Amino acid sequence: MKKINAILALTFIFLIINGCQFSGGNQKTIVTDTDYKKGFNAISIKFMERSPLKEVYEENIFSLNLLLENKGANNVEYGLIKIATEEDYLEIQEISKQDFDIEGKSKEFPKGNQDIITYQLKAKKIPDPESTIHKTHTYITSCYEYQTDFSEDICIDSDVYGLQKDKICSPEELNLGSGQGAPVTITKIETRMFHHTQENTIEPQFTIHIENKGRGNVINKNNLESFCSSDPLEESDLNHLSFSAELFMYGEPIKLDCKPENPIKLKNKKRKMICSFTERLNQKEGTYLTPLHIKMDYGYTTTISKDITIKKQLD
């Protein structure tokens, strides 16, 4: 019995050591790429606790504090924040800043980074002498550049007749339901090997399914200022992104030929891409795994709102 207890104790210690790192006496959980490159989040905006107050008196100045958190796996190097109010009832007196840059989740910062933006607002007098209160609406919109970065080993199988035994892999559908740490995500990849009989060559082809699974909208990353302002928008400013894919072959990354061409327009938040390897493979190359790398660049926007009740000063 003592021997069994000792083995159990050693096993427990082994699991602790391999599950944690120790630094200065504190435990630190090891975070892998797959840990932080999950989910469908990017910049999260929320009103800080008791900010703004639900009720304010007319002609009073109050603070509106926002907490911005980057809950995705991509750094935001340039983002804009815009406030919209009923100008007849609220006056913007001071803004701490109107742009932001926030690092995303990483091995060093598995929860991402954050920033705080503060507005000083003044409640105006209620113009209607018969009204003692007025509920006004405040909207906060963020616009920023974001990127989805995906890399996974894909099976290349030039043995279309199944002559090779004990293959290390086989082309199959890859389902990616957990996301890549970004709002626009790759949900599924289908791999096919097309056999060109006359040339006796193989053409790898990938059907890549993408979808906006975040809570916001995809926008033109080159036109953030217009979207976060009152400027008129063009149809090309909405639901468009840039897509690229490459396969690591012959010791270097080779760009795939993908259709449709950039810019890619999402339809009902989705799109299907067909990407082909333009260089035909010899049928004798065999079966092996090789990295497929995909990048999507886009702008993204989200809006939150809050009601504030202005109360009249009673004599």
C-alpha cells in the first residue's frame, strides 16, 4: 500500500511540474498557440461600472469611462473610437483620446491587453418646460484593423490509385469550430487531389469556408475614418476583406491561386474560397504533411449603447 501511495504522489507532482512554470514562487500556466488562437473575439468595449450614471441632473458635468479589451490573437496598431449623442441634450466637453492601439492575446499575455478612454459630458437643460425628465441615447463605435492568421498541416497525397501502403495521412475535411482568435474565422477546409490523366500529374485543391462569427461587421480597413464618422459610405466599404493562402512546398512557401479574387465580399457573413496549387505534382511524390498558411486582413467595427436619464433641477 505504501508503494502505491508513493507512486500516486510522484505522479501528482509530475503533473504539477509539467502543467505549470514557477517564477519567483508563483505558478504560471503554460499557454500554447492553440490556447490563445481560439474564439471569435477582437476588441471588446464596455461601459465601466457606474459610468455613466443612469441618472444625471441638467447642467451637471459627469464622466463616461470605457474599458477596451483586445480579446483576440491579433495586435491592433490603429483603431478609432467615436461617441454619438443627442446634441440637444448632451454636450461633449473633453475626450481623453480618439484612437487606440492594443496588443492581443499571446503566450506572455493570454488574456490580452486593455485601455481606458474617458469622456467628460455635460447634461443640457431640458427645453420642454412641461417635462421633468428626458431619456437620451449614447452610442459608442469602434473601428480598427484586424487580421486572421491560420496555419495547419495539410495532407498531400499523390497516390490516387492507393498503391502505397501505411500512409501517414489521407486528405480529409478539416473542421475548425473553435475559431482562430479573430472575428472572421475559417470554419472548414476540404482537401481534394485532382488527377490529370494525360499528364499523369496531381493538382491539390482546397475549399476554404470563411465566416464572420464576431458580434460586429467587416469594413474596409483603408477607410476607417469614414466609417467612424458621419461621412457617406460606399458599398465597397462593407463586408470586404483581403484573402491569401500559401502552401509550403520544396522548402519554401508557394502562393495558391484563389478564387474569387481580392477584395473578397462576404455574403450573409460567409464566403467559400477555392484555392489551387498551380504547380502540378508528380504522381510519384507520395503522401506527406505540409503546412497550409492563410491570412485575412480587414477592418472591423462594433457599437454599444446606453441610455442616460436627464432630470430637471427642481426649485
